[in-house]
Amino acid sequence: MNAIEIRSLKKSFRGLYALDGLDMTVPQGAIYGFIGENGSGKSTTEKLICGHLVPDGGSIRLFGRDYTDPGVRVRVGALIENAGCFPESSVRANLMMQCINLGIKDAAGEIERVLKIVRMEDAAHIKFKSCSLGMKQRIGIAMALLGDPALLILDEPINGLDADGMRIMREILVDITKTYGCTVLISSHILSELEKIATHYGIIRQGKMLRELTAADLEGRARVLISVKTSDDVQAFELLRRGFPAVRYEDGQLNVYGEEDPKKVTAYLLENGQAVREVRKNKIGLEEYYVELMSKKEA
């Protein structure tokens, strides 16, 4: 069963379509990276799934049922824009107020459960206004996890975080899916971070789905290149162009595309009198694939 099935979804604002026939499939248990330019329709899609907006046409099904079904609505948690907490109240107090709103009976136990998931057991007494950006994002996720939802929708939760904050967030999201079986739909512009955790991707542009693929699909599409630094990159560039079909000088290094054996490149340079300072094998990942896909659609 799929956690989300969207077909021919439309939504307009003042006569302009934000979504124009969007199709989207999110398998149950996935971490689905939702990717697109600003204004492509990501946030609109998420708000429609959460019931914050009403579609002009098309369908949204969650776990095989219409998204308006009360029985399925309670299975959805979301963090869109911000956590909506009271700044002068503590983390625990904010979570308690949300438990009351949701009618959760064992509020104390549920609060301890979600605090443990987001690694904030020792920070429950801190006022929300005193929390760092990373902590506030984790509090927002804790709020969304109250009631043990089967689907978690997150809009740009890692933007603005430092390296340690992003690492903690990655660990939390992987734990949510593996330990609790929750499906996660996450949008972000930081594609290098999404690539570390996502199992599926959806690339949207101008309100339409350009492509959906799995992490395995992306791995299979990834192009290999050999990156080289030499004692004389100008001369080495001319040599490599004669021996290999695609060579570029990018970001201070020579990149040989379509070649998988670093030894072959190194041997070629040494045979032609070039000293090799550094050589490594790389793969073009999600960010490069996204840029390439966008450029093709623009052409």
C-alpha cells in the first residue's frame, strides 16, 4: 500500500495554477525527498495533503483512503513553516498544550516518547525562545509526532542548520522510519543532505511532476568521473583531451567523464611526463542530476 497517492491534482491562486495536474506516489515506509525550485508547488502540495488548502481538482489518497476521511487524518503529522510554539513556555509545556488539543490521554507518557525520539529529554525545561534553531526544528518534529502518526510531512526542516544540527536531524528521520515505521515526506533545497537519507525522490516543476525515482534508480543513473590534480593542469588538460572523450577543468581540478579506472588516467599522464598530485573516483549525485534534468527541460 502507498502512503500517498495523488492524481491530476490542481490548485490555483487568483487564476494562476500552483499545481497543474500533479501525479505523485509515496510508498509506505519511505523517506521521500520532495525537490523543486521556489514556487514549483512543493509547499502547496504539502498543505493540500494536510487539509490546509482545498484542491480545485484531482484526488489525494492516504493509505488507500480519501484524505478527508477522519480516520486517516489523525494518522498525519506535519511541520510546515514553523512549530507554532509559545516563546515564554517551556518545551514540555508547549508539548502538553498540543496533547490537550489532540485529546491525548496519557500526555506525560506521550511527551516523554517524542522527546526521546528527537533527542531532547534533557532540554524539556528550557523556554522555547531560548532554544537554538536546530532545537526549535526538533521541537516542531516532536509536536508533529504526538499521537504516533503514520505519515510525517516536513517542509524544509534542515534549512539553516549547522553541520551538527543536520547530522542529528538525519539520525532522527532515519530512526522515525526504521524504528517506528513512519513514512516521511520531506522537502529541502539541501540536496546533498537529502541524498544521505532519502529512499525515494519526486522532482516537481511549475506544478507538475517531472520525475519520480528511487535511490537505487539514482545510483544507476549516476555518472562516474575521475578527478585529477597535476603539477601542470594546463598541459595535463591538453594531454587528457587527446586520450579521453570528455575532459573538463572545474573547481580547480581536471574531471575526466565516462572513465571508471583512476589507474588508467594516472598511467596516461605519467607516460606523457605529467606528475600526478591527486586522483580520485567520484560519482555525479542528486544535485548534479537535478541540475541536468532542469537544464534539459529548459532547452
